[in-house]
Amino acid sequence: MPQLCLSGLAGAPSPKVTQPLVVAGRARHQSLWQRRHSAPLLSAFSAGLIFAAAVRSPCSIVRRQGRMAAMAAMAATPEVPESFRRLVAERAGESVRAVAVVREGTTPEPEDGQVLIKVITAGINGGCETFRARGERAFAGMQNVSDYALGSEGAGVVLRAGTGTDLQPGDAVAFVGNAFAELNIVKASSCHRFGRASDMQAQAFRECAALRISGLTALVALELTGEIKQGQTILITAAAGGTGHFAVQIAKLNGARVIATCSTEEKAKLLRELGADRVVLYKQEDLSEVLSKEFPEGLDLVYEGVGGKLHETALAHLKEGGRQLQVGYISHYPQAAGKDSSPDSSTDQGKTLGDAFWGGKTWELPGNKTVYFNVWEGLKRQTLSEPPGGKPLERLFNLWSSGRLKAMVDPKAFVGLEQAADAVEFMMSGTSTGKVVLDIQAL
Ligand SMILES: NC(=O)c1ccc[n+]([C@@H]2O[C@H](COP(=O)([O-])OP(=O)(O)OC[C@H]3O[C@@H](n4cnc5c(N)ncnc54)[C@H](OP(=O)(O)O)[C@@H]3O)[C@@H](O)[C@H]2O)c1
């Protein structure tokens, strides 16, 4: 999280505050699969039109085809508006709700190596947004800044591409950058192209926004930092959440035995469907007892983002040589629902998880156990460009597009910049399932 959340630290000031707009209701999505299956029908329909035209006269087909090609090109290159709206913090404060205001600005031009993106969906990384809004930890510099941009991840359509990038107008991309905005300038290197926007439905943008950080974190942490192996036993906490549900599937794809924690039976059902071998409803069952009784040999690997008691229980059951991937500590984040009242510390180290996490520490503990607070550490050990199985982002998106990895998006709809704070609070409520997203505008 520390690296990925740092996007947009230098949000540029913008000229005027606008009234919130009334945002049209969200037409809930037709699935990507439905869209994909309907594509051949559409092609057949277009082919039929061309055939009918050809029967009339050879000249008319040439004219008609020319018009169709021109229309297709127009559809593939979306219009660029002259101005756009974005959500900024005027100054650091209590929460996203307290600091966020909508501002309007003139559409900027992408420079060398940049693209201008029409943002379709923003992913909600509630912890990160809250620290950013409060100007705390890695965002301490925000205390002295006014009008800084909010949002850290999203998916959208390239409208313009600067020189020195392979991206084209009309490309659908998932990106790291300030996504609570209708338009955004993003480094092309922070974008992952997942197709042509004209071939996609809104749901694909939601799923790819989820993949870009939440999915990638799980893949890099487990495969590169954790070096997960077939037959290993892994504990995953907040397993039905934005990053957790990817971790469960990636662990299963690697042949591991998965113990998954969550708080409700509804989430447990989803986890069983995703392949979890043992689901522990940690508010009803004692996790430590379950681990002692059913997994006495201990844990090879832990993917842990809750902190507090779950962090300590996991660590206590880590086997010799085991690795704990401490992806976060949400139960101690400001604004987290049901905030953990226990001290944010590790009994082993006497230090707060927050300090270790934001400091990107690695704890080497007796018994050759390791706790990674920078779960991206493994990228350093591999050649970034070619770790086994291909580049991490390519491997992740290939798993998704081939249907082997599902991106689950919480069905609760949030639409427009005005609902960003609602979406963040929902994500921090402890009740969401899969990835929470905010639809910024229609495709
Ligand atoms: N290091 C990175 O790059 C990186 C990237 C993405 C996410 N993360 C971290 O991974 C963790 C999960 O993030 P996420 O975005 O995927 O969120 P999420 O799992 O979708 O949502 C949080 C979940 O945590 C559980 N939880 C337990 N105690 C909680 C509390 N007091 N308040 C709120 N939720 C609580 C809840 O599920 P149950 O109680 O039902 O299990 C809740 O649904 C966070 O710590 C986050 O910071 C890190």
C-alpha cells in the first residue's frame, strides 16, 4: 500500500468550486460475458447490412462501407470535453467527507509519456483515502497543501496520448492515479491496457479497476514475496474483501490449502464457492482453537490485512520458516467501523503495526519466521520484467480474461463524485464483499 497510495501527491490547484450535479441513476451492468457473447451477433448483423447493400449496387456498398468505417472510427475515438470536474481536498481534515469538494477545471493536454483518461470507474481503497484526507503517515506532506486530488485507482478510456507511449485514444486502461475525477492525466507506465473501450461494458471497467491494485497486491505478495508453493497451508484474513478474494483464488491456483476468515455466513458462502478449504467465521469461532485443532502443523503463509488480534493469532501459528504478508491493519485505521480497541502493537516486537507498515519494515523473527510489511518486496528479488509466469500485471489480467480469476465487485452502487465519501465509508464499514467501486460517469 505505501507505494501504490502515493499517487497524486502534487494535486494541482483548480479554479472554481461548482455546485454538485444531479447524477443519473446507474443502469446496473450487463456482464462482460453477456457482452462478449453478443459481439458475434453484432458482427453478423453488420455483415448482413453490408451484404444487403452489395446486392443493390457495387458503388453503394463502397460508399456505405466508407460511412460505416468513418462511424466506427468516431465511436472508437471518444470526444474530449473542454472542461471537467474532480474531487479535491481543500486542506487535510477529519475524513474524506469532511474535506472533499468538487472543482471544475480546463481539460489538460498530456505531455510526453502521459495519457488523458476519461475515468469510468474508481476503485475504493478506503484506508488509503482516509490517510490521504487526514494528511497522515505517507501523506503527511498534505498538511501544507491546498486543493489536492483524491482517489488512487481506476479504469477508463484513453482520450489523448502524448508522445512516447504505445497507448491509443479509445484504449480501455486500468490505472494507478487520482480517480475521483471525470478526466485525469496519468503516466502511461501506470496504465494497463485491457482492450478497446468500444468492445467493453461498464462492468469490465469495474472489474479491471479492482484488478489494478487489489488483485495485483495479492498476486505479487503471494507469488513473489511469499513464494507460495503447492500443498502449503495459507491463512487469508478479510478473505471476502477487495484484495482478499483475489488472494484466495491465487492461492488455490497455486495449489495451496486455504483457510479464510470473514464475519458473515453470506461472505463464507462466497469464499467456499471461490475454493476456500476451511472458512472461519472469526466472530463466532475462535480462530486460534481452529488452527490448533485442525492445522497443528502450523501455517506456511499468511495474507493478513486486519491487524490486532488476527495479526497476533496468525503470527502465533506461523510455522518455522513461515512468512506473514502483512498487507495492512484496517482494524486500527482511523474511521474503520468497530475500531479494534486493543493496542496497535505486536507483542513480539513491542512496536506498532502502523509504524512497521508505513516504514515498509521486514521483521526477522526466531524460528526463521518473516513478517513482510512491504508485501511488494518480492518484486526486488525477481527481475521486474520477467518473473516466472510472465510480468505480474500481464499474468493477472490474462488470468481474468481467460476466466480463471474472478473479480468480484460489491453490488452496492455508488455513482458520481458526490458519492465518493459514501463509497469510502461503506468500504470501511466491514460489511462490503469483494471490491467497492464508484462509477464516475457512463462509458
Ligand atoms: N499493501 C497494499 O498495497 C494493499 C493493497 C490493497 C489493500 N491493502 C490492505 O488490505 C486490507 C484489506 O483492504 P481491502 O481494500 O481489500 O478492504 P476489504 O477487505 O474489502 O474491506 C475490509 C474488510 O476487513 C474486515 N475488517 C475487519 N475488521 C474491520 C474493521 N474494524 N473495520 C473495517 N473492516 C474490518 C471486514 O471483513 P470481515 O470482517 O468480514 O473479514 C471488511 O469487509 C487493508 O488493510 C488494506 O489497507 C493493502
